[in-house]
Amino acid sequence: MLSVVPRPVRVRVPAKINLHLGVGDLRDDGYHQLETVFQAVSLSDEVTVAPADRRSITVIGDNANAVPTDHTNLAWTAIDALAAMTGHRGEVAVEITKGIPVAGGMAGGSADAAAVLVGLTRLWRSDIDRDDLSSVAAGIGSDVPFSLRGGTALGTGRGEHLVGVLSRGSFHWVIAVAGGGLSTPEVYRELDHLRAGSATGEHRAGPPDELLQALAAGDARRLAPALCNDLQPAALSLMPTLRRTLRAGTEAGALAGIVSGSGPTCAFLCDDADHAVDVAAELAGAGVCRSVRIASGPVPGARVVPDETIG
Ligand code: C5P
């Protein structure tokens, strides 16, 4: 019988910024209750899944050697999860081309897991719908459902329960990539530590009403003062040099700067694309980060790249 080997599937998946990250108390399961507004932005990884005799993960691109290629990579967990669901043996070759900063607070690992879910669904011709895929995603990591979905969304629970948020037009960002990474669990632990030591009861993010209105209006000037990240003090405590990065971004003319998620990547909001180019040039000259990128959002979540667009 003639057997047809399926063609490799390539998936593009975006980074995220938390425009609002309200962190509640530590839960019994070791996670913190969140209220967060995610935006997917145009820094992306490309992930190719191909049939193979044995499982492998290869990583190329910026800082690729800092990414594990074994079972500790969330992409590996994603293969296990989908193989268990569909009955496949899970022997695939995964190639990840990093465009999302590694350990940067932009959900790079979660993005790769989401891309593997989408890629394998196509490769294995399985008929899992997006809702089921989202449940599988939530079991892999708190940010994986958003990496699947993209756009702009409000996340609650661990961040995995999502509802779409109205966002008009595009927002323009300058992204400052730091020299090192931060571990997400360590940043949450540092926040707990800072909160335990605060006698006065520290400021916490309120509901993101003003931020949601600014998004609906497509108004960057209104969005700027509403950006808020409860993890920022913890990231700054673990990496104090980020204060200089944040200051340099606003001195370069950005409307506002914020640590992205658990950091250490910083994101600077700009008026428009031209303004972002100017701010990026100025920030690159300030010598406060490893590299400077430009991005816009919202963009879609993990998507198969059609064959004809692969160059
Ligand atoms: O869900 P994920 O595996 O990405 O989370 C990594 C770690 O970040 C968790 O083990 C936990 O320490 C911390 N975290 C948290 N509260 C959340 C999400 C993540 O404390 N809502």
C-alpha cells in the first residue's frame, strides 16, 4: 500500500505583553490569582513540526543555546499532551526559530508550546477544536491559551481563562531586550517576599477599566498612564539595572515604559510607527540593554504559515 508521508507544518506564534498585570494572593495550588490584559505583539517564533523516527527539538536564533531541548521545554510537554489525546506516538522533529526574547517575560516558551499544538493538530490531521485545544494548552502553562488565541484579551484565574477585549487600531512598541533572563517562579516568589515585608500594605493594581477604555478608543496617549504591572517591583528588585532601562526609554521620548510580565524585557509605548523608530534609535544609543526591537499589536495567535508564503 502506498503511504504518504505528511509534509512538515510551519507555525508562526507571537510574543505577549501584559498591559495590565494585577497579581492577587498566592493560592493553595502554588499559583497566584491574576487579573491581566494581554496583547499579542509582532515579535514571533517560527516552529516547524515534521514526521521523524524519534523525537527531537532543535532551537536556532538569538540566544538559542539558553533554551532546553529536552522534556523541560514546554514544546515537549505539548507533544506529550497532544499525543496522549490523539493516540499518536509523538515522534516528531520540532525546529524552533527564536524571535521572542528567551526568558524575557514575553511568553516565549508558552508560544512554542502553543505552536506545537497547532502544528501537530494539522500534521496529525486531528479534528480537535479550538476550545479543546485551549483546555490542553491551559494544562501546559498559564500563558499557553493566550499564545494560541492572540489579539488582546482579559485573563483571569492563573491567566488561562480568557475573554476577548475590544481594541481599535494598532499600538506601537519599542522592546528593550535585557542581557540576561529572569525565572518566572522566582519573580513571583520575590513579590510574595516584598509583600510580606511591607508594613503599610503595598499598592496593588485596581480593575483595568481605564485601560480597557483606552484600548477600545485606540488611544495610545490614554493607554500610557493606565499600563500597570504588579510584578514590576519584584523584577526590579532582582535586576536593579532595569530602572535605568525604564528611565532611558522615557527619556528617549516613549509615552510610558513597563516591565513585560515577569521581565526582564521592557516595553515602551509610542504614538505611532515613526515615533517608535525614533525612540528605538535613541534607546539603542543609551547602552542600557542587549538589543532594541520594534513591534506592534495586537496580532493573531499561533497560525499555520501557508506553504506558498514559505520562502
Ligand atoms: O503556568 P506556568 O508554568 O507558566 O507558571 C510558571 C510559574 O510561575 C508557576 O510555577 C508559579 O510559580 C508562577 N505563577 C504564579 N501564578 C500565576 C502564573 C504563574 O505564581 N498565575
